[in-house]
Amino acid sequence: MIGSKDLSLCYLPDLEDTMIQPTTILEEALESWQDVRAGFIDEVRNIPGKYWDFRPTPEVKSVRELVVHVLEIAMMMTGELTREDTDFHRAPWPKLLKTYAGRAYKAKNRAELLRLLKSQIQEGDKRFRAAGELHMLQHIERFDGNKGTRMAWFWHGIDQEMYHRGQITVYARLLGIVPALTQKIQAMSS
């Protein structure tokens, strides 16, 4: 994992502190999500607050809107995938997101959003662990109407967060800012 404990404060304490390697498919997915989220946090923290309303073109999300979007998807994903009656069709998409993402929509500033990025993944980790691996391996109906496991959809959610991490690094470059991961790699090479 690239990251430092002081910069990426949302790593799982049991994995970080005891160096226990994940032994289950669910633990591997949770470790990956922690790593992706830590990197996302590093990248958004790297962009000064004065640029959080920056958007490369009028039709794309701003930095702030991307952070809220990552949170709303993660909150919905956690809420639906840990339920016994997972149903991505229980409400139209915008309403389904609002069912779970109220805290993301209410966050007022950069500091609140950064805290929420950390607390949400900690809460999500607990809920996925409580649901258990067998639960995550059960089949559900996906958004497209096809069947798949909850675990496969969980990986989809992790992938979309990584996608938006890359998007944030492009925003940083457009603002003349060196992305956080590039800074870490450069520091390790010095």
C-alpha cells in the first residue's frame, strides 16, 4: 500500500496495527476499499479549499460535487448490500441515493466532507463485516436486471471510487497541482 498512517487515517486498525493479512474474499475487498478511499482522501485533501468549486467544463462535477458523489454511492452501496432484502430497484435512482446519503448532502464544507469520507468507510467496514462473507456471496438483481453477487457489486463500487480518484488527479493537474500519489512516489525516489 502506498500511503502513510498520518496522511491516510482511515486504514483498518486491525490490519494496520497487527500486520494481519486478509484471509477471506471479504477482507480482501475491504482492504482494497480502504486503500482506494485513503488515496481518494489524499487526492482531495491535496486540492486547496479555494479550488473545491473548480470544474473543468460547465457540464462536469466540481471537486466538491465529486466528493459528495463518492459518498452518496458508498452510502447507498453499504446500505443496500448489507440488507437482507437488497433491491437496487426499490426506488428510482435519485430517490435511492437520497435514502442513504443525507449526511453527504448536509455536509457544509471541506472539513466536514473529509471527516465524512473517513467515518463513512469505518461505518461501512463494520456493516459489511457484520453482514458477513456468506451474505456478500449471495445473488441479487443488479441495476441492469441481471443476477450477480453482492460481492461483485461491492467491487463495482470500489472501482467507481477509484475512477473518481483518477478524475480528481486530472483536476489537480489542470489546476497546476502535483497529485498526492505522484508527490509520494517522488519523495520515495529522492
